[in-house]
Amino acid sequence: MEMQQVRYFVALAGTLNFTRAAEQCNVSQPALTRAIQQLEHELGGPLFHRERANTHLSELGRMMLPYLQSVEESCRAARDQAKAVKKLEQATLTIGTMCTIGPQLVSDLLVRFQVEHPGVEVRIIDTGAPEMIEMLEKGDLEVAIVGVPDELPGTLHQLPIFEERFVIVLPPNHRLVAHDEIRAAELDKEPYVSRSNCEVFEPVRKELVDRNIYLRQVFSSPRDDWVQGMIKAGLGLGFFPEFSVTDPDLVVRPLIEPSFTRTIYLTTVRGRPHSPSVGAFVQEARRYPWPASRMASAGDTISLRQQIMAVG
């Protein structure tokens, strides 16, 4: 059964006139008649009784009408939806973002995107990097914002969008607040509030241990807001990506000797056909004024991508 046969049948059932049905479908009357005959052959009986000027549905035709009307309506709705998606009028875009990326960066980008494309419904999935990469490859995500210390899979196309330093986050009354920069050696035996979702913990810990620097962990949480709250309360200091610090009462200082950086990428699956909404989002991300690092660079700076390779 072909869709044009369904369309011709529904038109003829509505007009009960071969000439008007053919005009409605913008085909010749012989072409419409042949299509109806082929459909009758496939369904095993006549769909119409043709009695000179009196064309009417057969019993089989009356039985088939609601089913074929439903098929025709669904096909029309699918065409309309496809046109709307192409025009970005009724589209859904599923984006993954690492939970360690500053929320204000992502939210500002999404606001800009929604202003330009109000017909696109954006869904954000906030998870860890390994889960997000797996979802991206499976097709559960269309695009992801990710920064990991190890190499991303070769199946992903990677567009670098910004780089940020890792910083030391302090309560306002901490002794290290008086320092413009904090050398790693000054952190030895300091109480440390841990971000358990920190994807760079192992390479950073190894680098510090190699320099005989040992932090004393006193609290751990997967939630950055809880970690910042504990730092603010004076429980200890924290180690954060520069643009992930959201509490204005906390004091941020650059870490030096060594310092650590990471690159954040916009990723899609290489070679996979993408929807127009993905293309529009990538273009908006390219235009977006991503921040430059606010921390002055000093001492030896370690790229965490390089450092994780050394750990391995």
C-alpha cells in the first residue's frame, strides 16, 4: 500500500466523484482510477460501487475509511512537523553539560539561543563526563559541553570554546586571603573541602603528592553548592574551575607553582547527520563571547590533558 493510494482513496471517499477527486489530488483521472484499482486488489475487494453517476463506498470501503483516514492524517501531521522542525518552529534540542561547568556560562548561552530560536525547546541533561560521552555516542544527546583531562573519543567532533584555570576558593577570613597568588606548597596540610565530581582529582593529587604536598580532606560532596557553602562556613578551602564559583562571598585566588588549566569543548558525533537545531546551536556557541581567564598566569602551568597522560 502506497501513501498516494491512501490519499486518493480518502479524496474519492470525500467527493464520491472521480473527476473532482483527481482535481483535488492534482493528478489525471486515469492515474487516480489505476491507483484505486491497485488498492482494491491489495485489500481483496472493491472499495467503491460505480453505478453510472452514483459512486458510493462499498461495505469494505466503509470499513477501511477510518483506518486510511487516520493514516493520511498521520502522514500529513508528520510532513507538517518535519517542515516546522526544518524552520526551527517546533523542535527539541537535547544538550548535555558537565556538572562541573559553571552554570552561568551555559544559562547565558541558552538565553541567547532561545531569543534567536524561540520555537526550539531545549532540554539540559547535567551529568558526569563518562555518562555524557556514552549518551552522546548512543544518540541520547545531540550536543554536549564537556572538558575532561584525558583524550575525548575519536568519534566526537571537538570545538574548543574556552579555557579556564583551576583556582583556590577560600572563606573570607582564611589566612591565605592576604596572598594575591597561592603557591601549591602553601596548601600542605590545609583542611580541604572536596568536590567528589571533580574529574581532575587524580592527576592534580598525583602532581601535588610528587611535590610532597598533602591536603587534609575534611568534607566531600557531589554538589558544588554544598561545597561552596562549607567553604564559606570556614570548614576548609576548595579547588574549583575558575568559572564555576558562584558564591560572591567566597574569595578566589590563582594557584601557582604549579597552576592547572582545562579546555572546554562543544562536542557532537563525527559524521552523524544533525538536525537544523543542532546546527543553529553550534553557530550560536561559535558567536558566544566565552570568557577569557581572569587569573594572571604565573609559574609552571600544567594542562590537565597532558597531566593525565603522565599519570597513565
